[in-house]
Amino acid sequence: MDLDPRKLRILLAVARAGSVLAASQELFITPSAVSQQLTRLEREAGRALVRRTPRGTMLTPAGLIVVEAAEEIERAIGSAGDRLRTSDGPSGTVRIGGVASFLRSLVIPRLTDWRQRYPQLEVEITEGDLDVMTKALRRRELDLAVLEYDSDVESVPLPVGMIEQPLLDEPWKLVVPAGRLVERDLVDLSRVSLPWLGAAGGAGASAVQRLRKTAALDATPVHHFYETLTGLSLVAAGQGIAVMPALALRGIVPDNVDVLDLPGLGTRRIVLRRFAKMRSADGPVDTLIGLIRESVNEFDVHAG
């Protein structure tokens, strides 16, 4: 006996719908086509599979056996489909927080590509500074936190169970009004006539404090900024000079502002923090970490 699996769905539809007419409507074929397929299936089985009664089409004992086999095939196909869908990669939501410049340049532009590669990987983004992100990480409101600090600042002890992985070191830049410091290689920070702009917290504040001590700059900043665009606006208006990380300046510097490379400015360090735990290498969190590292490796921090 050789049964055609393609005809089994016809018998299964008849069994579930209760009649040839109802089955034909569900299958979007004519009742005569259903009857023809049933006749051919019965011929293959060598016995009657259904019997017609005033109350509808009923299964014979042989028909019940074949329907049970059809249901097993249906379940196997459904299971295979589920496995194929999950084989696209890990599934789950990863909550990542961090500094705006890193998220804007190395995470957000990749989200569409990551979704195509891993359809079941969801990424939730939260922007914030070191203190806010560290607290959120401790409260387990985040799975990952991308943080910044001036590379010359001594690292502080991490909370128990938290680990830190380096991602990127990038140069600090001197940001000045256009045309004010033409001889860039001869800039003497101690002789700059414009006041410093103070960075409100974070790695920028640490970098400015370090530079002011190194260059004996004692003047207290008149203006303080948190957002990069605010600092650039102050510089463009001739209100002072600032130190900003290269990544934060990417693609947003106005024409009336110069960005200078200067020896001794140091670097900003970008790190990834998370709580260590037992995990599989193909889990959602580790998959996202791998994608972020891939993005960092492909990124040219010195490009404009």
C-alpha cells in the first residue's frame, strides 16, 4: 500500500469539517475535486476510508487510522517549521543603555541589518550617562551598558559580579571657533584667549579638569554643556573652546567651528559593562555583544 501524502490533507479536512462540501470550502477547491481525491486515496489504501450519512461524512475504522497518521505528519511539519524559524538565531530581548554618541554611530545604524540577520532578536535602547546606566544595570533594568571615561582616570572597583570589556579608545578633539587658531601644530593651551567651556559630568568633565591642570588653566568655565550640540553652538558663537570626543562630533560640526588634533589631549575610553552569569555563546545577550564588536571593528573613528 502506497499512500500519497498530498491526499492526506484532503481526508484530514473532511474529517475536521464533517462533510465534503464544508471541506471544499476550507480548501478553496470544488466538492467534486474533494470527492475525486478521496476516491483515489481509498484506491491507494485498498479499503473505504469514509462513509456518507444523512448527518455528514463519517470516518471508517480504516479512515481513522489514516487520519491519525495525517495528524502526525501535520504535527511533524509544524514542528519543523518552528525549528526552522528559531534556527535563524537566538530569540529574546536585550536591553542596552549607553552614551549617545556610541549608540548613534555604532548601534542604531546597524539595527535594521541585525534584525534581518536575527529576526527574533529584539534590541531595546536607552540613552544615559555613566551614573544613570550603572544604576539601571544594578537594578537589572538593563542587560548591557556602554559607558565612557577619560582614559587617564583610574578605574573604580566594579560592583560584585559586574564585568567590564573594552570596546574603543578614541581621541579627544579641541573644538574652537573657525579661524581663531590657524597654526594648529603650535597651539599653546596656556595662551588661548577664549575661556574653556565646561562639560557637565562624564568623561568630558574629567578630560577638561586634567587639561586645565596640565596647562595651568585656572579660569573657571563660564558656560557648561551636557549635549554636544549645545557645546558646538557655544563654540560657534565665540563663547569658548571645548574638548569633545571624535565620535560625538561625527557629522554634526557646523562650518564655523574647527576641530583640531592636538598632542596631549588624550583619549576617551568606551567600555561595555554587564553582570557575569552562566550563558550560552549563542544566547541573545552574547549575540548582541558580538554584533557590537563587529560594528566597532568595521568602524573608522578617524573618518569625518
